[in-house]
Amino acid sequence: MELENYEQKIWQKCKNYKTIFIYIAKDDEVDTKTIIKLLLSRAKRVVVPISNIQTNEIEISEIKDLVSVHKGAYNIDEPKEKLSIKKEDIDIFFVPGRVFDKKGNRRGRGKGYFDRFLSEIKGKQKIIGLCYTHQLKDKLKTNDWDVPVDEVILADG
């Protein structure tokens, strides 16, 4: 499986971990399908987010493949069957953002799903944001509830 440069960087971050949280990308986000397939082929546990629109929170589920997904809330691919896993069992987190800054601050889609989700794990497990160069700014205005990522990987840089 030939990997792009950013996928190689992601793999290097993951190779010593067992359980990886990574999103299934929407059209304007860094594509993650190849790396998800690689992780699964190398016996990693892959965990993805599910948007619960009743509670405005992210739920999580392990996935075994990308065939068993469907369009869920906000037209985001998610598993058809939810396989329970605890956040504490996840070793590393890869998250999307519409824009990041060089200090790791991020902006999502404005509903706060990821900020609430990440606030519970910040400082306990590594959080890495994935974005394109045009989505990386020098500085973003932040709010008290914003949760920065520990590192940003550029898909095209």
C-alpha cells in the first residue's frame, strides 16, 4: 500500500499504539480512508466518532472495516453498528478542523462537539490535528472552552 507523505507521518505516530481514534473525512477534510485501511490491516483497533445530534456530543465506536459504514448525522460516514469502547482505552487521537493555528488551536464546524469531547482527554492522551496548508493560520482567536491539539500534521506540507 503506497502512502502519501502525511499518511506516513500518521503511521509513524501510530505504529507503537494499539488503539487509534481517527475521523472518517468529509469532502473538505484531510482524507483518512487509506490510513484507516492501513491501521486495520496492521491489527490496530480503529475508533471513529459518531455525532449524536440529540445531545450534541461525540460518541465513539470501533470499526472493523470501511464497508460497514453509512451516512449518519451531518452526512458524515459512521459505522452502521456501534461497537462500544472506552475513551480511556484509546492511545492517540487524530481530529479534523476547518482551521488550525501554529499553537494548535482549532476551529471546527461551530457546534462544539470536538471541544467537549477533547476536554475530557486533554493532557492524558496525545491529540493531533490534520489539515491542509491553507487551513493553517498564524493565530486564531480562542474562547475559554476551545481545546487545542498537541500537534498539527499538514496533508500537503
